[in-house]
Amino acid sequence: MINLRGARWMAGFAAGALLLAGCSESKSQGSTAAPSTPRDQLLLTQDEFPAGAKKVDVPKDKLEAAAADMAGMQDTATLTPVECAATTKDLNNASKALLADSAVAAATDTKSGVMYIEFVAGRTGDLAAVTAGNKTCGEVSMTSSVEGKQISTVAKVENLSAPADLKSIDAIAFRTTTTSTVGAGKPLTSVGYQGMAVLRGTTVVVRASALKDSLDEAAFQQLFVAAVRKVEKAS
């Protein structure tokens, strides 16, 4: 994925999280009733994000625009292995429905350069399909062109164990590493951790990412657990 600057860069990360989560719905719903609490109140508050992070506004129209840009780029890009092109397109199409049914929160830590994205969707995602897709397309290369410049991207994903605190909940986690090169420029690497949990008829997604080659996995896990517990305990 291409990481853009400013608000567009921010929206791109958020859209990326949605795309990675945008799989077909699971066939079974959670055994507990859906929360009656409004979905936007199920999101993490300023105080619940890691110290040093400040909540920022990510308008849904910017997310939709970023997703549309990504879809357009993928339609004209060359992907390797070629069989992953269909998977990528399916994820993009499914993300539109997921985004329309989501509340989104974001925060950034300007000192560490880490961005946090959380969203709660009012539908259940197929976590097994995500895990399988990560395994099948664990490394994908994409070549595209934006404003006359060639962009080469290599995206790697590695399935991880979900936090031990969530062992009673249907949850997954994975690590992504993306390296993009624009023209003859210096390669730009971003690392991210993402967690997904299905409970009470919702899907909770948390992502931490930064334009660097390392990230605090323990801090991400704590945030993921906090986001899931908030939905689990909501009225």
C-alpha cells in the first residue's frame, strides 16, 4: 500500500486497516446480544489510547476516498503473485460495506511517529478467511504508476498469536511490513500490527503502524485487549 502525507496519509492507513479486515461475513453470530450502547461510544477515548497519543478526526468521506484511490491503483497495477490480485480486489469490495457500517477512531503520537486506528463494525468478519489469506498471500509485490511516477511496493504479512488475555474470544493478530519506492527515490518502510476480534455481533479492529522498521508489539496488544474489553463489557 502507498503511504501518503498529511491527512491523506492518515486516511490511507485507516483504509488499509479496513481493507485488511474487509472479508466476507461469518456464518455464525456471537452468542451474546449486540451492545445497546451507540457504536461511536464503543470506541476508545482519548485517555484510553497510549500515553503521548492524541485523538485526531478521520472523516468517513476521506476514508472512502482513500479506499477508492487504492482500488483504482490496484485495478491498473501489476501484482505478483497474480493469484493474489483477485484476493486483493475482493477485500477492497467487501471493505465498502464494512466501512459504511463502522464507527472509527484514530490517534497519533507525533514523537514516536505511531498512528493508531480502531473501528467497530456492526457485522461479523470471517477471521478464518483473513488468516488463510495472510498465509496464502504472505508476500505480495505491486507495481503501479501515480502522477507519472512508478511506485514499487512489497507487502509482507505474518500471522501472530492473539493476546493471551483474549483466549476466550474469537480473535486474530498479524504483523505487516510494507516497503514502497517511488521512482528512483529511497525505499520507505512501514510496520504495522493489527488485531481483529468478533464478539456480540460486531467486529473490533485495532491497528498500530508507523513509518519505521520496528514497533512496540506489547503496547499494541494492550490497546487491542482494551478495545475488545470495552465492547465486551458495554451495556
